[in-house]
Amino acid sequence: MKFLRNFFQRKKFKIPFVPNPTGLIIAAHVSKIEKHPNADRLQVVELWDGQNRIGPVVCGAFNFVAGDIVVLALPGAQIAQNIHSAQHEPFTLNKAKIRGLESQGMICSAFELGLRKTPETKPEIMVLPNSISPGTILG
């Protein structure tokens, strides 16, 4: 599995257009992942934006590992679709306390970014090619 993942990451990919009017949706390197101390189905993630450590970020998806480049929305970012509501309305991201930890951002799926019409049956974070530099503003 790791071989296939590395093989596909070496290929040239076009970064999809991400609606990002605030400039607060960026590529970030996953530095560390730990189990959430108060929830079995959540992880606590530390990320790197090329200049600063960002964390903790609480996440309920498990399809990424330390070393991956993911899409990170910072507080103030406009999120196109809310995966946690039936109407999937857009919202502005704020810091949120999740099971006792304040999350400093949100690691995004394609649905949340407005790149898919229907949500995934289980959360799937959008993993980017490793060739994309942490801190790159997406959009």
C-alpha cells in the first residue's frame, strides 16, 4: 500500500481550484498524530505551514498519516459545505473546543471545500501531493 501511495505522489497533479476568498485555506504538512485523550474516534494533529507549528487540530478522519500534505483551513476561513449539518450550508470557521481540546483549524475533505456534491460516507481528508510546499495558499 505504501508503495502505491508513494508512486502516485510522484506523479504530477493539478491542484484543484479551492474557493478561498480569505486566503486562509492552505497546504500543511502533518507533523504528528495522536489519539484524542477524550474520544476514540478523534485524532489530535500537529501541522507545519512552512514557518509555524499549528495545533492542536482535532480531526475525525483517519485516511492520512504523519508526513502527508493536507488541506488546512485556519480560523476565519470560509468553508463551502458543512458536513455536520443536513443542509450543508457554508460557514466561517472559528476555533472550537472539541471534547475538551481547542482545535486551531480544520483539516478538510473535498466535500467541505465544495469540490464534491455529496459527502463521503465516512470522512476522507483531501491528501495533496508531497511536492506542494507547506504554507501554499490554495485557491
